[in-house]
Amino acid sequence: MVQILKQKTILHYPQLDTVLMVEEFIRENSGEYKKRSLWENLPRKMMYQTFCVIFDYLLDSNKIALDREGHIAWIWDPEMVKKYLKQKHLFWSE
């Protein structure tokens, strides 16, 4: 199966501290905000395009998910992943 990647013109890539700030804010407020209101309530202001780059990254990396109404929830749990990977009856196949 051939996968076509989205090509975007990105004028400004976010800095790591900005990505981490957005991640932390979503983790602490999981399920409370939709995309636009999340951007408006972040502790530090940023360009909406920069926010969208971070948002798309978090969605593509399965750290966040959207419910039917568009509320954003933090779903990444590395401790749970480690727990499941240690179970012998579960295995990784490619």
C-alpha cells in the first residue's frame, strides 16, 4: 500500500519548549477544550499556524485524540505500553 504524505508549506517550525508546553497543557486539561479554544487558552501565545503544526504532530504520533464533538484528549501512556510489551503472550509483528 502506497501512502501519500501531506505536503505543507510551513513558515515557522515550533521550538521544543513550545511543543512540550502544548503537550503539558493538553495533558492537564484533557477533554476540556476543542482545537480553537485550546489554542486561545494556552499559557503562552503563538501563531495559529505554529499551533496547527504541533497539533498535527500530536495527532499523527497518537499522543492525542478527538472525540465526536471535537474535544481533545491526551491518550499517550508510555508506562502502559511498557507493561503490555513485557507480557509474553503479546508480541510485536510486522
